[in-house]
Amino acid sequence: MSVPTSAGAAVSVTVGEETVALSARVAALESALDEAGERLDPDASADARAAVTRLRERLALGVDHTVVALAGGTGSGKSSLFNRVSGLRFAEVGVRRPTSSQVTACVWGPGGDPVLDWLGVQPELRIQRESVLDGESEAPLRGLVLLDLPDHDSVEPAHREVVDRLLPQADLLVWVVDPQKYADEALHAGYLRSLAGQDTSMLVVLNQVDTVREGERAALVADVTRLLAEDGLPDVPVVAASAATDEGVPDLRAGLARVVAGRSLAARRAEQEVTAAARRLAEGVAGHEPAPAALATGPIVAALAEASGMDAVTDAVAAAVRGRGVRVPQIVPVHPDAVRLARGSWLAGATADLPERWAASVRERVASADALGRHVGYALGDVTVAVRRSRAAAVLVALAAVLGLAGLVVGGLGAGELVGGAGVTGTLRLGVVLLALALACLLVGRAVRARAARRAAARVREEGRAAIEEVARQDLVEPTAAVVAEHRRVRGLLDTARG
């Protein structure tokens, strides 16, 4: 990954897992903002976009380096301790140091230049600690950026300005004090008391203990601890050390290694910022989307079908097919009030589980009541309302008439024979059979005609409802489903951004 420097040249940044993970969360936050548009709180969206800009700038530097700042007063031996910890004689020591407002930095491992650019450390005052000669001896500190700050009690205001600017950027503040001035009011009143409660991000090194008799060192450390407790910092560790003899320096390096093994301040701040932005935006989305049943077309189709007189039309079709002399009405356009009522009722159910801005988005996307009414009218106008009587029923009725007539004729002849004293003849029996067949044909014909009537009515009803359902699907369901899908994606992206 490359980041442009102030000179315009690109430098390579070693991107660790922390930076990659946070970058993914920031990307999810930005995608949620783009997807949601104006459907989230505008103030929260504006703040989140500003946070995205800040986070991208910071993540471009990487958040995998741990910044430790050595701060102290004049004569505390801070720069000598810096050289001891780094194992190099790089920081200026002695009379020249108090005159400088520059910051010296030592970086363990590659990729620290962008961070140092951001911190304002001059290129000539940087050094990279690890080399092939070190092997893995410096590996526990890999990723550490150690800063040697100007003296906080310098008579030059610019020195204090540099200290004040860089202290908030440090993962760990190492305050270096000496046995003579550890109770200096400039340190306690100017800095430590204002940092009360930040015990876990500070360490105090009592330097130059080689100048104190061994029997007095414990009491000296206890007094420093007492003063820190009075400042509201009871849990700040105090390490006795000597830059001159290397006493306590291994313990200090071990403590720095533990800090490096944890998360950097930049990572913690970035996570807090992206989490806070995502949580605030999440107040504008529901915990779940409407159930599929909420988008079903059944209720609105039934309401519009009833308003169009569909039932009366199908009943008339059935009656006409059965042979009754009725006039079949046409399907009439649905009254605008009925359309408006049906549309409003459907939308209320479909958006019941959505926040108001998302519900408003649904109402904007779906067809208006006027457009819905027109589309329903066009669709119903294409429904075929025709009466086609059953040919089979007609044949059966005609056959029943023929058989009935034949039965009457043959039966009459048989009846004449019976009057003549011939008894029940075969002719009479044949007439009765023909009349029975005629009745059977008539009954079957009526049954066939009734079934044809039911089928014709069902066809008109199904075709009409299908036409209304297609309009409802295109005008209402599909736009609503699109908004619901967008809501689901935004909710998922915000869940990702919140981690």
C-alpha cells in the first residue's frame, strides 16, 4: 500500500491485520451511507461521512504502530534513556538538547515513515532500529515508535507546544523524572493532574537512581507513587532506572514490549469512532425487515376485485352459460376512492416494521393511487368476458327432446294396444324406456351446463384477479421489495461497521 507524502512521492506502508480489519469496517460504513442516502438521520449521516474522511486519512498511515512518548523536564536524563532503550546514541544529550524543539524518533521495523510524517518528525531526526545484525533480538519491540520529546519545562513556549501537540497521539506516555525534581509542580499541575484516570496509558521512570543510595531508593519510589495517587493516578507504575548504568532498562523494554503486543491508540480510537458512527446510524434502521406475508398481494387483489364488481360479472356469466336470458355486464373501472383506500391499507401493512424515512421511501417508490387505478382499469379491460354455452349440453338437451318425443309417440301406440286388451306390450315398454332416456339426457345436460357455467365464471374470476395481481406486483410489491432489500443491506453493513 502506498501513501502520498507532503512532497508528493509515494511511500510504502506496511499494513497489518488491524488496519485491514478497520478499513473493511470503514468501507462498510461508507457503503451503508451511500445505500441509505437520505433515509438516515441527516445529522448522523453528515457526522459519519466526516468520520469516514478522518478514518480513511488515518488508516492510510496504518494503525499497527505503537507510539510511545518519552516526556520529561530539563536534566531528567530523558534523551540518555532514549538512547539506552534504542541501543543507539542518536538523541542529542547535554547542553544542546534544551535548545531544540525538535522531536527525535526511533522506529522498530519498517513502514513507520508515514506515521512520523503525520506526527511531524523531521526526516533527519528518525532512525530505524532493526537490522540483519539484530536477528530477532529486537522482534518484541517491532512496531514501536519511540519519541523523545522536547523538555516540557523549557523556557521556550514552542517546546511546550510540541509536547502538548504530541502527548494525545501517544499510546503510552513515559514520564521521566529524576530524584531531585520528581515533585516539580510544573509536571504535576501542568500535566499529571489533568490526566487523572488515564493510569493504564502512563508510566513513570525514576531515572538516575544510581545517584541515590540503595537503602533510600525504595522510599523514593514510594514517595513518587504517593504523589501520583494525590494527582488521581494511583495505578501508574513507577520504574526505578539509570540510563548511566542500564539499571531498570531491561524492565522498561519488557514493559514497552507488552504495550506493543496490545492494540495501538490509533486502532482503539479508530474502532471507537467507526463503532460510534455506526451505532448512531443504526438508530435509523429497524431490527428486522417486514415479513414476506406483509408484501402479499391477496388482500389488495380481493379489495380491488370486489370494487370492480368482479363477483357480479362472474355470477352473470355463470347464469348466461346456464341458459338464463341475462345481460352480462362488463367489468367496470375501480372507483378512485376504493383504489386509494386499498392502496393505503396495503402500504400500512407492508411498512409497519420500517422506520418512517424508509416507509416514506416506499410510498415514493410505489405507484400513486391514480396511476394504480389506471393500470388496474387497463388490465381489467383486457379480461375477456364472453358467454359460450356448452355444445355437449346442447346436444344432450336436443337428444332428450328427440327421445322424449319418440317416447311419447311409441308410448301412445302402446297405450292404444293396452286399451284394445292386448295387455302390456313391448311397444309400451319401449316408449317408457325412451322417455326415461330422454329424462336422463336432460338431467346430464343440465349438469354439464352447470359445470360449464362454473368453469366460465372461474375463468373470468381468475383472469381478472390475475390481471389485478400483476398490476399490484409491478406497482406495489416490486418497488416495496426493492426498498426492503436496501434496508436489509444497510442494516447488514452497519452491523459489519459496528463489528
